[in-house]
Amino acid sequence: MSVIRREGPVEYRFEHPDDFRAHVRDRKSRMPSDKICRAGEAVSGFLKDGDYIVYDFSSLTRGPQALIREVIRQGKKDLWIGAEFTLHESALLTGAGCASRIDVGFLGYGNYIGQAVCDGRVKVYEWTNGGLALRILAGARGVPFLPTRDLLGSDNLAVSAAKVIEDPYTGLPVCLVPALNPDVAFIHVHQADPHGNARIFGTNLFALEAAMASHRVIVSAEEIIEPDEFRKDPMRTTIPYFLVDAVVHAPFGAYPGAMPARYEIDLEHVDLLNGIRTDEQMKKYLDENIYGVADHDDFLDKRVGAARMRELRRRATIIEGYR
């Protein structure tokens, strides 16, 4: 196989598959244990400055927003974010000085991030949605790369670490994307048990693959249920317990985004986030909604309120089997 086009001078995260296998073998126990902890304990215990973090959904639907706010509250630094679809959380992490690099398939909220890029506060490396998902899949499968055709002929080849080679079977060009093994995956789910078994109902991008590919996995859950419930219906398990390091009970953990069949998106709060254009506006938001509250429960009590949460629950469409 000959390389037709090499990647440009672009940073990318890569780990030898055998090194990651060794980590899983030595650090991931198959013995069930109680992994329940508070968000502050999970973030301080499993995330360190300079880590690469990934999450499979964004601030609009089933994003791990309670965990993201805790990362900001603790002042983590020099984080590298991998997000197939990212919106407000990238702006908040950048505005708080937590994120220095972002791998992204789709980057919304361009005004604040765009200025941050121009100012040199954050670097953004663009992959397609499919390209970044394939990197996670390669990391989960324990292979160094996976082939794709969706980057061919696009400008992404100049701004990502993808390579183009000659396909040994057809002789045609094919693109390779490197495997990604994040330090920490944040995944918000509908239900989890204390051991870490987790269920997601509805749309799912690559939650299981992210859990399989990552060194450490923090699950936040709307509801904690008994392990026997998973034994009764094992086919509904999205993520098995042995991949998970910490379980955080976080009702409304995706707020202001929606949680399918649980609560709707809070468009008024999203409009507030959309209105952030300057560092002064960012500081005001962070002070009021993150630094000015003790934790997720305090945020819900002081900044959202019981009446608003009831209304968002009322708006959600409940589908049988999602409970």
C-alpha cells in the first residue's frame, strides 16, 4: 500500500492498540462493585489536566451537561475535546479556560469559538461526523485505523490527520483515519445501576463505542435502578458495568438539553447561551450558572426551579418502553 497523500502538520491523539489493550487488561476489573459517587468526586477522581475527553451527544439532546459544568467548576485545564456534534459545551469549556483543543465533526456556536480560535485560545481540528465516529470505532475495536471515503475530495484532508492511500484491492484512493482512545468518556444515560450497567433509550451515536475505547468512563444517569432489573432484561443494556468507572445520579443531567421521553429542551435557556458573544457575557453566565452554585442539585434549585422542570417533563413525549 502506498501513501498517496500524507496528513499535514496537524496534531492528533493516537495510542498503540496494544498499549490500550494492556490498560484494559490491567485496570478494568470484571468484578462488580459499587461505583456510585457524586459528580465532584467522579470528576476530581478520574479527570486530570491535559486529558482527552469525549462524549457522544451534545447540549441539545442527552449531553452530559451536569458533568461538563462540574469540569468547569473544578477549573480543569488544557483539555482536548472530541465531540462528533458539539455546541454550547465547547463554548463554555473554552470560555472557562478548560479546553485548549477540539476535534469536531460539526462545530456549532461559531461566533464565540471563532473568536477564540482567532485569539489563539483554542485550536480546532475538523473531521466529518463520520470520520470522528470511525476513529472512536477503531479505538473500540483495537485496530490502528479504519478506512473511509467520506473525506476524499474535501478540505478536511488539509485540516485533519487523515491519510489517503491506494486501496490494495481496487487500486483506488481510500482515506484512513487513526484510532482514538480518549482518557475519559462522559456519557449521560436514562438508567444505570450502582455497578455501572447503563441503558439509553432512543437515539444513540456511539455511546458504547466511546465506553469501549476510553481509559476511564463516567456515567451520569437520570435514574439509578437495581442490578436485578438489568438481569431481567439484559438485551436492553447499552453499556456493560465492566467498562464503567463511576456512576453519578444526575436527574436533569442533560439540562438545558432534552432527554428523550424524560424532558424537553429548555429553549429559553438555550437562547441565553446563544446570546453569548463576548468574554464579559461568558463570565456573567459562568458566574451565575456554574461558579455561583455548589453543585448540580444547587444549580437545579437556584437556576432552574421545580416549576420549570415540571413543565419540561410535561412537554416530553413518553413512548412505551422508554420508562
